Amino acid sequence: MKFIVGNWKMNGTWDEKETFLKALKNVKTNNKIIICMPFTLLYGNDHGITIGAQNISEYNNGAYTGDISGKMLKDADIKYVLVGHSERRLYHNETNAIVKAKANAAIKNGITPIICIGETATDKNAGRTMTVVKKMLLECIPKTCKYIIAYEPRWAIGSGKTPTKEEITAIFEMIHKTLHQVGCENIALLYGGSVDSTNAKQFANVPHVDGLLVGGASLKSDTFLPIIKSID
Ligand code: 13P
């Protein structure tokens, strides 16, 4: 079983959600399909596809205008939430400490955080990928081993560029080993960044890759269904 997680980012209306979920309704798959939708689309899931959220407050309630807490997500029957996506880090200044606090807030409410980590193009060009990603990982993970890690190189997001097989093999080996060293076994690890139906299978087959996090290609069933089918 692999995880195939879609991230709709700031896209999607109620009608688009209905059309998408109807198209996916009868898909036969052994994989776990989760679509992380905007807050306005989290309710009303009766199509058998798991709906996740894209953000969570580190606080449970209070005077935090515009934020949504783990308590509220739990109330909406949400089981998965993205935390620390590179766009949150970039546009909302989320630090590793904030990401860790958000992951803890999710776990406290029985929600699995999908913690996103990944290096920038500058890091990569300076040969710092391994050290940067390892530091991010260690600074973001909660003590309780109840999370998923998504490795998304920032330079690969929406760019059509992807890491080589050697690069991705080495980074997942490092992430797996690091989690083992902190006493967390069986943590699901996802790859994200320019995944489409032509490359999904090759990423999913890399050792220690337990699934994919898909952005643009998850928005329409025409592009998402072939990904699901390609790795069954
Ligand atoms: P793309 O698949 O569009 O590159 O986006 C990846 C992503 O950011 C998923 O969280």
C-alpha cells in the first residue's frame, strides 16, 4: 500500500470537488488516497476518498483571527494535515519550531501531520542538501512517532524538475536512517515535487518511498487518475 496524497493548495470550488470525487469514486486501488483541500471544502465528504487539510494552528483555540485549530479539524472529522509546506515556510515565515508545534497540535487531536521538508535551489547548488534536510527533519519532528514525512525539494515544486534516481535514493536512505536513530520505525515517507503520471511509478519504487505528494497533477481527475493507476 502506498500513500498518494494530493495537495490542492489554494484551488477548488465545491462544484470542482464534487466533479473530482465523482470521477474517483469507483477507482480500484490498493493505495491510500488522500486529498488535502482548502478549509472551505473539508466538510461533506461522502465519496470514500479521504480529505485532509493543508494547515493547522499550533494553538487549540483563542484570539488567533483567521486560524483553524486541531480541535476544529477533528470536529470536521479530518485525519491528516500538511504542516510546514515550503509555501507556508516561504510566504508565512513558518520556522522549524512552528512546524514542530503544529505537528504536535495535530497529534494531540488524533490527526496525522504530514511534515514537509526540503532544500532550496541555493542549498542544492551549494552541495548542502543532506545537511539542510537532516537539520530540518530533526528540528521538525515531534517526540511521538505518529507522523508522515514528505520530502519535497523546493526547486522541484511546480518546476518540472526532479531529483535524479541517485539523489532521491540517497536522501530517502538518510531520512530513514535518521528516523531509526531517533527511535521511530515505520514512518511513511513521501516524495513530492513535479510528480505526474510519467514519473510517479519510478519515484514510488525508490527504496523507503511509501508514497507521493502531488500538487498540480492532483487538481483534475484526468491527470490524477493515471497517477493512481500507474502505481497500483
Ligand atoms: P507540484 O506537484 O505541482 O510540483 O507541487 C508539489 C507540491 O508542492 C505538493 O505539496
